[in-house]
Amino acid sequence: MSTMITLLSDYTFQTVALGAALLGLISGVLGCFSVLRKQSLLGDGVSHSALPGVVIAFILLGSKNTEVLLLGALISGLLATFFIVGIIQYTRIKFDSALALVMSVFFGLGLVLLTYVQKIPNSNQAGLKRFIFGQASTLLQRDIVMMAVCGAILLAFVILFWKEFKLLTFDSDFAQNLGFSPKKLNLLLSFMIVLAIIIGLQTVGVILMSAMLIAPAVAARQWTNKLWTMTLLSAVFGMVSGVAGTAASSMVPKLPTGPAIVVCVSVIVVMSVLFAPGRGILHKLYQRRKNRLLLRMEGGVSNFPTP
């Protein structure tokens, strides 16, 4: 108990935990739309595609300022998204193939540029690798403020365009008949997802960011069939996993925060898949066994002679 009290009063833990909770909240809300629209891998593609933007921003400006590097990552992620959308619209290549193609090209370019930068004879490029695997311990108060501002803007857009995003997710043809533009809504939602991914790169990195976007939504989907309930649960799962992963990383020596957060949210997914009522595996097994017993009882009753 004393260890926990000491941990909760630590300023570094408070900063990192708050940043991880904000990331879980934002990615949990927007991840619901990616999961329901069957575009879960979009987050993986965008996060990997952000790496060359980080390195190019450093090469051009020579600054390791987080805001500058994340701006480069945002531009690179948006460019990759536009490439994916363009390939799908103007060619016969399917979404998964276009995603794999763009992701591999951008991530490969990022690794090549990162190797080039590391060979520059100075130590100014040190620390760029934190965007690959994440380094939540480097979060500062200004980073938390930036995440809070961006998160508030994204959540405001979700609330403002809730009905439109709901129509786009479940019936885009009906949305078009009502006068909405599915293409514009898709671009807006894609931009929001890209921004959510970019602000989480410093915490969990380009490799694990897709898990933060998808896992809370997958877990929440097991518990409900209502979109608003799923969104709320996904946000809660993301925040809980962020704080729990930060706490585990603080208490276990040399345990990185990003992977710890992903492990925590994966545990929530496994528990949801097993124990969720209606969709859970154990619940389905129980229902099957119950139905078999009822069938046997009904069969036994029908064998009695009628008077």
C-alpha cells in the first residue's frame, strides 16, 4: 500500500499516466469507427507511414522538438492515407493490398532515412528511435497539454458529426440519399484517426499504436450492440489500460511503458472475448449445454404415453 501511495504521488508517474489515459480515451473512441467499418488495419498503416515524416522533419529543420516531429509525422500519415484512398478509387487494387503496399513503402523509407541520419557525425539525432517503440517516460507537461487540446478537438468533432459518422458506418448509401457526402465524411474521419495516431506515437510508438486504436474497441464490441455504449466502454477500457500499463511499468524495473499498456489492453480483450454475455465464448458454451439439456428433457417427457 505504501508503494502504491508513493507511486501515485510521484510527478513523473502522474504525467505519464495522464498522457496514457488521454491516449486511451482518444484512440478508444475513434477506434470504434475503424472496427465497425472493417478498416482496423488503417491505423497500422498510418502509424508505420508516419516514420519518414518524423525523420524528414528532423533533416529539414534540424530540431528534435516534439511538436515539429509530430507535424512531420502528421503530414506523412495524411499523405499515406490519401495514397491508400486514391489507389482504392482509381485502380482495381483492394483495400488490404493498397494498405500493405503503402505501409511497407513508407516504413521502409523511414528506416532508410533513419539509418542515414544515424550516420551523421553528431549526437543531435539521438532519440529519434523513440518513435518506433515509444518512450512514454519522455512525456512532458507541454506534451500532455498538446494531447489534451487535440483530444478535445477530436471529441468535439465526434459529438458534432455523431449522426453523420453513424450513418457512414452502418449505411453509407442511405447517408448519400439523405444528401450527405460519404467521401467527405470518410476523409474527415480518416483525418481524425490519423491525428489520434500521431499524438500517440511518442507514448507507444509506430509499431504498437494500432493496438491502442483497435483493442479497446474490439473489447467493447463484445459487451453491447449499441454504438454509444460501445464508444463509452472503449474509452473506459483505453483509459484503464493506459493507467494500469503505466503503473506496471513503474513498479517493474526495466519494463517499457508502451508494451505494458498494450499487454494490459490485450488482457481486457481476452477477458471480454471469454466472459462477455451474449458474445463471450464461455457464455456461448453455457447456452449450448443448457439447450442440449432442455432438448433431452423435452425428449424424455415426450416418451411418456399420453392418457
